[in-house]
Amino acid sequence: MRAQSTALIALAATTLLWPASAFAKRRGPSPVPPVVWQGVEYRAPLDVEHMGHVQAIELSSSRTLWETKVYHVWIMPLAERDVQWVFISAMQIQNGKLLIRNENGKSFELNLKTGRVEGAIRYWMPWPVAGGLLLVLGFFAWIRHRWGSGR
């Protein structure tokens, strides 16, 4: 009995004294080599302020042509911030477009002339449509219930 309570106290003390944030820390993002195509270098910065961004730098003048936010990372305020970060993990040129992959495995296509993400609507459009559909269905269910009850 005494050994069991001592073990329980030791476990509780270890749990309370151990820093919980030590379990949540992530490694730094892996460096992504820049891609060069037609005299322009495309870079993926690895700092938090530019997470999900791609920069186009003209090699002859070292001038930044454009910077595009490829995707947005939603950070939950009550959770550990660094484990929610999602950086770009790979870039390659294919058919005149920059293919970008992030750490979550999502792929994006960037038009190199305009610096705009193509096909990005498929990532965010289903959620508002589904939410709107649920609202409409809920409204019709409410109307049916209200008129069906004889009021």
C-alpha cells in the first residue's frame, strides 16, 4: 500500500513538474532548394512571417519581382503555435508552372508569369458551400416543423 501511494505521488510530481511544452516542440523546417527557370529564382522562405509564401527574384538584378502567399495556415490561439506551422517542403517546375508541396502533403500550382495560385478555390470553396447548404436545409426543416405543428 505504501509503495503504491509513493509511486502515485512520484508519478503526479513528475507529470506536474515536467514541462508540457517539451512534448510539443517541432524540428525546424527542412531547407527547400530554390528553383531557377528562365532567369528567375523562386524561393520558399522558412521564417514564420512568410510561411506558405513564394518569392520570385530576377537573377540579373537581384530584384524581387513578386511574392505570393500560396496558402494560409490557421493558428488556433489556445494550442501550441509551433506545432501548427506548415512550411513549404518541395518545389519543382513542370509545364511552365511551379508545383509546390507543403509539409501536410497538399500540392499547389503557381502560374510563373502572374505569380497567382491556380486551382486554389478547390481547397476553400467546399466549406462555405456545405455550410450554406446546411443553413438552407435547417431553415426548411424549421419551416416544415413550424407549419406542421398547426400554428
